[in-house]
Amino acid sequence: MSLRVPPTGFRGRGALSNPPNRHDSQRAEAVDDGWYQEELADSVATTVLPEPARSVITYNDSPDIPFDRSINPYRGCEHGCPYCFARPSHAYLGLSPGLDFETRLFYKADAAKLLRQELAKKAYTPQPIMFGANTDPYQPLERRLGITRSLLEVLLEHRHPAYVLTKASLILRDADLLAGMAARRLVRVHVTLTTRDRELKRRLEPRAAAHQARIQVIRELSARGVPVGVLVAPVIPAVNDHEIEALLEDAAEAGADSAGYVLLRLPREVAGLFREWLATHMPGRAAHVMSLVQSARAGRDNSSAWGERMRGSGPWAQLLHDRFHLARRRCGLGTGREAAPLDVSQFRPPSPGGQMDLGL
């Protein structure tokens, strides 16, 4: 919590501070007492630790999302997006949703083993598992650890369907697995598109793939028979909302078949972190941006109400909805709901206790 941060943040990081999480009873305030202080560093290293886990599949009953279970191989995300709605989850580890979230990362070392055990349970009923619901399964750490790939290998082996959501080009490393799953109607990939502006992307999503790299992901995966949709997210008023039409045109040209969007969400500590980012990087329009955000959130920074948290409410939110639907239809993109559902009938559970299947 005592981390000293340069006024414009560390190089390659999104958050501009490391505030206490909501469970901390103590607060610290930096004060210049006149004593000598070393020069501020311009970067901060990433710390990676294994996380003990008894299971890897997380279940939900949210009416706002089209899946009831997910896997997050990692806690925290090195992409560093200051708007990330998952940041408050670091509070459960006693860490800050700020710089801690993108520099103090955790991974599930035995994820593939645990997944096999869960799939082998007699009571288990297969339904598509979402990767990327909380943190990106292809963030930079995955290149070294390969946990997401090991999980997909298990799913392909046992013919279990999955959805994958990412903004990383590293997913192309696993094109062989994804193509194999797609041939059996076991996978659907969604690529997040945020902005075509390189400078805005550098500040808003420091370690995520560039826009053209994401478009290349769509192009290469769709060419290999993998169904790919896009998620324009987050849509930030007066920051990137003017790019919606161009983003959808790029997606359609590359081979995407569907598109959706999510309005900026600012739950818990994220609101303060994003306001801080706006004040530093867009001081001239910060107040205007937040006034539009609040107009779509019933006068607040955020709304967690079912049916509203992804889309917002009010005139501005309705205008965004109409614009998006018109642009999507003009680009020939679907909603994803009309696509053939992933096939759960092929599922072959692992043998209990890890015994070999005799194939009889």
C-alpha cells in the first residue's frame, strides 16, 4: 500500500494508484516531511504466486449472461485496464484493486487435474464453460505458464464445450486446439474490441493486444473454422463510443459472425480508479464523461441492477442501443443467439480415479 507512484503512473501499467481495498480498516496518506526521498521508479515488476484451489469451475445464476459456469485460471490481470470490473475481487486476497491487481498475480497450478476431477463426478451435467468471464485467460502470464491451454486440452479430450473471451493475440498459439474443438461444435470465441486509436489503447489497455492484432485473431481463427464473435467493450461515453461503427466494420471484414457490447461498468473501487485515470489522461473532458456515465446509471457511477448493469438506462443508453443495433445489422453481423448451440451430447466424462478407459 506504500508504493510510491509517479504522477502519470508506471510505464506499462493502467492504474495510477494502489488504494486500500474496501475491507481494510486502516488508511495511509503520503506526506512530504522534508526528508530525502529516492527518485521514483518508472516501472514496477510483476509478482506471480500459485493459488491453492479445491475446484476450478465457478457457477453463477445471473440472468444477464448466457452461461452458468466459468473458469478463471488467473487472479489479477496484467493487461492493466483501469476500467476492469474484476479489480475489486483482489480485496478478497487482502490486496488493492489498483496496481496490486495488475502486478500481484495468482495462478491455479493444478487447474487441469482439478478440472478432470470435477468432470468425473457422477452428478456433473455438461454445459459450456466460459473462459475470460473475470480475467483474461490469455494475458501475458499464460505464455509462460500455459494453464489455459492445459484446460482446453482436457475439454477437447473429453468433448466438453467452452466459450473463450479475450483481447489477447496469444490465443492464436492454441489455434490447433480451438480448430479441433470447432470441428466438433465444442467452442465459440469472442474477441473484445475497444478502440482503433493506438494512443488511447496504450493508456487504456497498456498490455493488451493492439487493435490490428485482435482483428488478425478474428481473421485467422475464422479461416480455420472457429466461430468468432466480437464484444465491443467497454463503451465509454465521449471516449470511444464514436468508434462503434468502425469497430463493427473491421470485425465483419475479418470474418466475425456476431457482435455485442457492454457499457462501462464502475463497481466498488473501480469508480475511483477510473475517475483518477480520466483526471490524468483526459482532464478537459473528465467531467463530461462522468456526467454521461451517470446519465445512463440513474445518476450514479454504477448500477448493479439485473437487466441494466450491462446496458444502462435512460436516453443516452437507449441511443447507444439503437446505434449499435443499426450498425450491427448494416455490417451483416448477428447477435450470437441465432447461432447453433454448442454440443453437450458428445461429453465423455473422465474415468473415476483416473483409470484408463478400455474403450469397450
